[in-house]
Amino acid sequence: MFFMFKFCLYFSISFIILSFPLANKPIFEYMNQFTKPYTANIYKAVKSNFNSGIEQGSQMGKDLFSNTSAKSDQVKTKYSSVKKSMKQIDDEIEKNHDSFTVEEKELLKKVLKKAESY
């Protein structure tokens, strides 16, 4: 709180001093004539550094997101009957022929054929 009070006091005093007229112009105008080239250079340097920092940050963000791979749904098991051909399906059924009855085999083939058409 005390810092803010001191800041306001010093700012007010310097503003009053710099606004005193000297030969129909305030003192600030005379000081500005001498410092204008330096402040213009400082402004250009700060502006270019700021813009290059923004460009680097946006490029870094683009690189970060372009390096990530898009998520894709994949079936990682061998149990996806839709992707198998009918010959493979028949082979699978015949491998396990002891487990199924003839009616079950035909029913399985019919269901899997229907699934393959989707």
C-alpha cells in the first residue's frame, strides 16, 4: 500500500515538473526531441522481439500438434468375422467341427454371411 502511495506521489511530481512551460513548450517536448530516435529504436526492437516470440510460439504449437498421430479405431483381435473371407470362416468352422452340429454350422455360416454383407 505504501509503495502505491509513493508511486502516485512521484508520478505526480514528475508530471508537474515536466509540464512546466519553457519558451512556449513544456519541458517534456524538449526532452522528447532528444530521446525520440532512441525510443523509436527501442520500440522497434521490442516489437520485433515480441512478434518473433509469438511466431515461434505458434510454430511450436503447430509442430506439437502435427507430430501427434490421430486416434483410429482398430480391431486388434482375430475374432472379427466381418473382415474374414468366407473361405477363412469355413475353415474356422471345420477346425472346430466336433464342437458344432450340422444345423449349428449352417446357422453360423448364414449369420456370418449376413455380417459380411454389411
